[in-house]
Amino acid sequence: MALHAERAELEQRLARAEQERLYLADPAAVAAARDAQTALLAQLDRLMTRIRAAEYRSQPGARTW
């Protein structure tokens, strides 16, 4: 459940960065939002991998690697 809460928080931050990238007028702020969005996507990818691994491990008969 903690991983899913972390995912929800990351998705909110990602949505905010996307809105800033699309609607801010200052080019420096847009670039910063784009960089933040890129970093957040990488964090979300790592987190989703952790979630999938935890879900797999919870299945009966799951192999340990």
C-alpha cells in the first residue's frame, strides 16, 4: 500500500510539471518543468517496477530470483 501511495504522489507531481510545461510563459520555467517531468517519469518507472515485483512475490508459488 505504501508503494501505491508513493505512486499516487508521484503522478500528482508529474501532472503538475506537465501543466507548468504547457502553460507557463517564462522559457526558463518551462525548461525547468520539462526537466522535472523527465526526472519524475524516471522515478515513476522505477517505482512501477518495484510495485510489479512486490505483486509478483505475493503470488503463490512465485520464484525467487
